[in-house]
Amino acid sequence: MRFCKTFRFIVCIASISLSLSCFAQELGRYPIHNFNHRDYKGHLQNWAVVQDLRGLIYVANNDGVLEYDGSNWRQISINDATTRCLDIDSEGRIWVGGQDEFGYLAADSAGSMRYYSLASRLPSNCSSIGLVRQVFATKEGVFFSSNQHLIQIKERNIRVWKPKTYFHRAYFVSGKLFVNQPDYGLTYLQNDSLKLAPQAHEISKELIYLLLPYNNDKLLVGTQLNGFYTYNINAFRADTIIHKDSILCKFKTSDDSFFKENLVYNGISLPNNNFAVSTSRKGVVLINKNGEILRKINQSSNLQDEAVWGLFLDNQENLWMALNNGISYTSINSQLTNWNDNSGLRGTLLSITRYQGTIYLSTNIGIFRLANNEFQEVQGVAKFSFCLLNATSSDNKTSLLAGTADGIYQIEGNAAIKVENGKYGTYKLFQSKVFPNIIYAGLINGIGVLKCVKGKWMFLGRLEDTRSQVYSLIEDQNGFLWYTERYKGIHKINVVNPYQLISEHLKFYNQLPFSPKYDVINLSLIDKSLKVSTEKGLCQFDYINDRFLPDSSLGVEFTEGKTGIKILNQDTKGNLWFEVYKNNPNRWIERAVKYPDNTYRRVPAQFRTIPDMVFNNVFNEEGDINWIASSDGLYRFDGNIRVNSQSITKVLIRRIVANQSKLIFNGAVPSSNNSSIYRSTNFSQTNNTIQKFHSNENSVIFYFSSPFFGQNQSMKYSYILEGYDKQWSEWSTDQKKEYTNLPFGNFKFIVKARNIFDSESPVASYSFSIKRPWYKTAFSYTLLLITLISFIWLYVTVKTKLLKRSNIRLQALVVDRTKEILEYHNEIVEKNEELMQQKEEMQVQRDELHEQNRQITASLEYAKTIQQAILPDLSILKDRIEHFIIYKPKDVVSGDFYWISRITSKTKQSEKIIVAVVDCTGHGVPGAFMSMIGSRILSEIVNERKIHSPAEILTELNISVNQALRQDVSDSFDGMDACLCLIEPKLSNQYIITFAGANRMLYYYQKGTHNIQTLKGNRKTIGGIMPEVDPEFVNNRIYLSPDDIIFLNSDGIVDQNNESRKKYKASRFHASILAHVDKPMYEMGVEINKMFEGFKGNTSQRDDITVLGLRLLEDRD
């Protein structure tokens, strides 16, 4: 019998250990937030943490008390003493104990938290308090404990107890105050005296470091040397008889040696009947009521220091840890944990599954398995591993298969063996429901078929008529096999006999809604509906009409062609997991919950704590355990954990500064409650705390924050100043708002916060008024009016006297002026006769000039006609090139010209097109003559001398212009800048563009790139005698495709200025191209010209302008 009991006990312990081991192996890491002494600008050591009713965190530090609002730290001195303990009472007062100090924190009249010492109120026989280690704010008063004193403060009364030996630690549990006195025992306070607890002598030698409520009848006692006990508090009741052996009982944990070796130091109770125990050497341990270790928080989980002196659980269920070196906090109730490179994972995660109770992952590095909460690499696979499949054969035997770039592997434990003949790169594995012993493989060159033979999978070969890259494949409810052909579309086939590799091709679909790229589409079978995820939206297959239609089951957003989606999985409850993205490489993950009416409702905020990245797979298990494979690591989501951390408790106005320097408010409102002899802090402003600012204090900065811990950097705020602003501001991460030059009047600043879960806080407000300036008072207005009236009366009186005197002088002056006017009249008559004669002579000269101008204009028009005649007809290129031309001479004729030559051949692939835009020196008639010379020389070089290399053409053009202008014997500066291209159509709808430039560059646009690229020419001119940078012209070559565009232009368009004397520049030119790049070329030219004219306005054109745009067309033969 004794053997059976022992055996059952061993089995029980083994089962508990096994369950704990499994739990720990798959827990992952919780996020931990660490603050070092440089962050909070205080001492290394911290001892206790408490949270006030506003949500602010207070920390007992060797340099004083630290205050944290979620964004910033402040330090409050307690008379330069070390702070050791903190507690808060029901009115929000923070009670503080330290070295020879005790007192409390409350708001002062300036709105700052301040320490008020009560040490001076102690009796004279308690001159040396010592280090106050514990403080408890209770209904019976506030208790402070040091080694030699236990102090009670209740209203104005102070009471002091002294120990039998010394007070080691005090505890307030289950409504009783306990004090441990080593070598005497555990005592408790009753009827104003300290009494020895029943059976306390059994642990009188123990140093008790924690005393916590275990249940309604027991306390949990923690010691450093002998572990844990439970203490039956019914022993304090006179009406209950408790056997002495059942009062103090040993409490076993799953690892007693750990707590003894690492020295228990502190502990607190947690929700769900759990406990957090801190140690001096190995961080914090969470245990349950059975003593089972649930979680260890130490350096391996990113805790910065493992000596933990104090613990506190805030209102978001974050566990705060006061460390020997720093401050840290972590969530104890997070639904998300993760593994990354520090856990042994390497590479980008692509697929995840569980096989024989173990989690396996495939990455671009290889395959990994989770063991002891760390990942181990599976041996035998060192290639890109795309997918995993937990396959079950018809005889219910399971196998784990992996598709890699090196073929297909079967995995057993920590080793992988390549499947026989499975040598092809494999993107996807799918087990058939029609043929249970068959697995289809999406290969680099078709669809492979695997067959299970005696528990081993063999590669039979590829299905006939499948040769393309297959990234996704699936079997629908009718048994048809669907697969994607990369860059092409979707195929539907009927597998007639997979064992003989016989299949029947039914249809090819390449006309999906939104016209997606077929290299990123994914097939899914959701509720018997075939769905296609694309980078532009979601589609579903319409079996009746045999086509794909936009799918709005997850929202209309996915039917507009602007939002990408990839369905990753459907869990056991029918909920959909998918990633969403918009025009950027990073995506976010969402879950859509399925409702009884078969509709889905998205929960977009649920996973916002996961950073944006690429998500490749979600593996869902029973019990709402979900594994998320991403580019940055593995996440585990436990939907069974219920959290309340998504709600924001408050947003606080932390500081108000006037005129950049004057502190008006420092975050705390003093209480107006006169019923207490101690100060306290209000949570909102009262009428008697509304401040009136001086009239010159009308530039105000408001600082605000929300104590929502864990996602502080993602918090957004919105605000309004009533009496000034018309509406709420946009949501922003800014935590301050500045107003300048506010008028006098009454104002109310209101702010609210919103977290990443879109949960809004209640508003916080601050009311104030700005006094009316003295010069805007009623007295000032009256005085100003009297002064103005007096000034007007004085002005009128003086002005009247001056006018009378002036009239007398004017009368005398009029007589003199009249005489002079008569004399001037006679002179004017004579002069008028002379002017009439001059007018007649000028009219004759005007008529002569008009005739000369008419003849010059007619000559220029004729010159324009001649110049237009030498310009080529661009329509000769219409079978190859769509074009536009902007040709705007500054005067009637231009110094710019464009030139084209098409060299035909027997085959279109051998023909050549040479295009040039040339800017000659000067404009008007001189420039026109130069353009005619340049055009003629180009025709001679290309068409007669058969020179087709752009660099050689420019070289020959330079020589010919020098000869034509005799620049070797003259000082002529005349020359040309040129942009010249050779366009050669080649096979596969490709064009080769060879470019050379003389002080000009070539712009080109490749479809889909959304930017203009540049080929620079040589810094060398054609003709002229100026020194040059480059010795010769050089060819530049690019390869373009149909719908790509090249642009040749003179410098006239980019050098044009507007009325503000700002140049048009290449950046505006490029922007005008990109704004209309998808339009036909003629319309593009019209829009570019319109934008240019709008910029130029009424400014005169400063140079000739030529822009030639050429869109390469697809060969229609």
C-alpha cells in the first residue's frame, strides 16, 4: 500500500513537471521595458513602486522619489534622503519612508508634487528613526517601520512601538499588520499592542521576506533559507480551534532549491490566484497556488538586472520591478509572446506546423524545431525551405514533409531525409482529399505527385502538361485542382489518375479583376468558396458564370483595386487570418471573426502591437492558440487570455509654460478639501484653482501625456482650446501644443488620447483666463476719447486762424500770377504753331518706318516658312513611335531645331532611327541660319556618309561647323548644343537606345518605375572656340521596352523664369511628365505645355524652346 501511494505521488509530480515543461517550452518571450539610471536621471538602486489614482508611477530611489507619466521622468527630493518605501491612501496621498525620514507627497500651490516631512513630529525619545523600510496606508492610519521603530500616524496622533529584538520586516495582510522580529517571532498588532502569532516560535529564526494572502483562511509565508510556508489565520479567532500542526505548514514549489539558492526578497499577489516572487539573484518568478512555476523573468528574457527589490502591479496588469540597477516592467497577461534571433531562429519565417507535438518552422535558411523554448536547426536541410506539410496517409500514419529549393524532404525528429526522386525545387505541398495517399507539389517546373508507400513518401513524377513555376495550388470541393502559373494566370485541371500522372486541362484564367501581377497571388478554399488573394484585392470564383469576381466578404476596401491582401489561414472557429498592405513592402496582420450568419467582421486593432512587416503563414491550433510566422520572427497569440490593457485610463496635462519660461502649472492640482489636516492632490481642476494670466502672458505651451504603458510611442493626441480654436486638431503623436498671442478672455484647453487599439481616453482640461490689458479697459477708452476730442478742438481752432492768414496772402498772389499767365499764354501760342509743324514731319517718318517694318516682318515670315520646311515630319515614325513636340521660337524664327532620319532595312529589327534636338547659339535670324547649317550637315553625315554612331555624328558635326564658320581663323563663338539618339528595335519587343550629347542630357521613363532617369552627355560643345571639359563625345547605351518614353529637349524650358524670377528647372519639368505619363503622347504634350505656361505667366520667353517626347511602341507584326 505504501509503495502504491509513493508511486502515485511520483507519477503526479512527474505529470506536473511535464506539463510545466511543455508550457515553458512554448511560452515565448514577453515584451520587457527597461529604464536605466540615464533614462530617469537618478541613482542606480530602486526599492519600491506605487501608482497614484491618476495612473502615474512613483518609484522609491536612493536619490528621492521618481515620477513617471508614460513619457517623462521627474525627481522629487525628500530632504536629500534615500527613499526606501511607498504606499498610497484612499485620497491619493503618496506616503514615503526613507533614511531618517517619513512623510507624504501632495500637490503644492504651484501645482508641483512636493514632499512634506512628518519626522519632526516624533517624540524626543525617538530622535534616530533609522531607515524606514515599509509603509502601509490603512484605515487604522499610516504605519512606518524601521529596525527600531514602528510608527503609527492617525490624523494628528502619533504612536510608536519598539521591538523585542528588532523589526526586520512589516506586512499588512488580510486587514492585519504583522511585524517579524527575528529570534522572537512573527507578531501582529491588536488593541494597540504587538502580540506573538500562534506557532510563531517555529520560524522565529527565519527572516520572512513576504507575507501574502493565499486564500480566505491562509497566508503564504516566504523565507530566504527554508522556502515557503502557509499560515492558517483562523488561529487568530477565539471561536475556532485549530490543531497546532495545521497552523504553519510547509509549502512545496516545483523548484524549492531555486528559491533557496537565489534568496527570496519580495512578493505580491497577482490576479487568477497567482503570485510574483522577486529574488536577490535571479529576477522574478511567477507561481500559482500549487507552487508551480509559470514564468521566469530574468536576463534571458531581457530583464536588465536580476536583483529585484520591489514589485508592483499597475492598473494595466504590468508588473513593475524596482531593481538594484534600474527599473523595468512587463505585462503578466499578454496574449502575444515571440521568438527571434536570440531564441535560435535564423532567416525569414515562411511556414509553420506541429508534428508529433513539436512546432516546426521553415525559413529561407533551413528548418527549425522548438525544444525547451529554444529553436534547434533540423539537420540535413541547408536550403531555402518554402513550406511544411503534416501529412496523414490512408492508414492514419503521419509524416512531416518540407518543400525546399533543393527538393522535398521527409523529417523525423531533428533529421531530414530527401524523398526518393524528389529533386525539384518545391514551393507548395498539398495533400489531396480525393486521393488521400497523394500529395501534390508546386514545383519550379510543374506539379509533382508524391505517393505514400509503407509510411514513406515517394516522388512519382510530374503531371502531364504542367511545366511552369507553381507557387500556389489547392483542391476545390468538386475535386478539381487549381494552381497558379507565375506571371501568367490560374489553371484549372482535373486529375484523372495521379498514380499514372494523367490529368485533363480544363481552363486557363488570366482576366482577374484589378489586373494583378500573377507572381504574388495566393489560392485559398474558404467555406467551399475558392478565393484568390492579390496585391490589388480579393477575388472569388463564380462557378455559375465560370469567372472570378471581386470579393467583398472582408470589406469593400478589397474590391477597389488599391489594397493588397493575402489570406494566410482559416482557424478552427472559421475565423480568417490575413495580411493587408498598401503600396509599401511592410504589411500588417488582421483577423476577421466569423459570425453565425457566415459573415466576417474585421478586428483591425487586435494585433497592432505587432510591428508592420511581411507575414507568410499562420498556424491555428485547438484552444485558440495561434502561431504567426513573419519576416522578423515568430509570434504566439493565446486567445484564451483576457486582457484589459487596451483601455486608456486617463490623459494628463503635465505642464503649462507661459512666454517660453514661466511655469504656470506642473501637473498636480492641490486639493481644496479642508477636512483633512494633510494636503492631498485633486485629479481635475476646481473653480478656485482657475488661474488668471497677466495680459502679457498670452503665449502658452501645454504639455500632456497618457500613462498608458507599453505603447507610449504610438499614442496619439487631439486637442482644442475653447474660446480660440474652432475644431479639434488632427490626431498626432506630438505631446505639446503652443499658442501665441492669445487675446484676453476665458479659455479652456481640452485634450484626449487614443492608443493603437483606437481606444480613446476621457478628456483632460485646464481652464484659465487672460486679463484685459490696461489699455483696453473702460477707463482707458474714456481717457482716450477725451484726449481725442481735445486734440480735434485744438487742431480746428489753430487751423482756422492759419487759413484766414493764408487767404489774405493768396489774394495778393493771385493778382501777380494772373499777369504772369497772360504772358505765358502768348508764348504758348507761338510754341503750339512750331509743334504742329514738327508733328507733320513725324507722321511722314512714322509712315516710312511702318513700311520698313512690314517688309522686315514679311521677310521673317518667309524665313519661318523656309525653316519649317527643313523640320522633319514626325508621322513617318508612327508605326514605331508615338510622339509629341513642343516647338516655341522666342522670335518668329528659332535657333532650335529637331531632326529625324529613319534608315530602313530588309527587316524591322535591323532598321535604325536617329533623332536629334539641337540648340544653336543665339535665336531669331542668326539662330535660324545656324539651324539650317546644322540640319544640312546632319543630313550629309547620316544620310550621305552613312555614319550612324551618335558620338561619331557629333564629332563630324563639330568638325563641319568649325569648317563652315572658319573658326580656325576667326574668333567666332557660334556653336551648338545637341541631344542625339540612335533607336534600334530588336527582338522580344526590346529597343536599344544609344545616346550622345553635347552639353545636353537625355531623360527617359521606364513604365512602372514612377521616376524620370537621366543619361548625361559630354561637357563639350559643337563649334565655337571655348575650352571644353571632355576631350571627345562618348556613347551611352540603355535598353528600353514598349511604353517606355525618351525626352529630348533644349535648355529653353528649364531656364525659363516666372514673375518671381524663379527658374522652371528640371525638377518641375520631370514632375509635369510624371503627372501625365499615362496619357497619350499628344495629350501629354498639351498638358506639359499648359503647366509650363501656367508657371511662366506673363513673363516674356527668354529663349527658344524645344521638347520632343517619343514613346516606344510594341511591334505589331
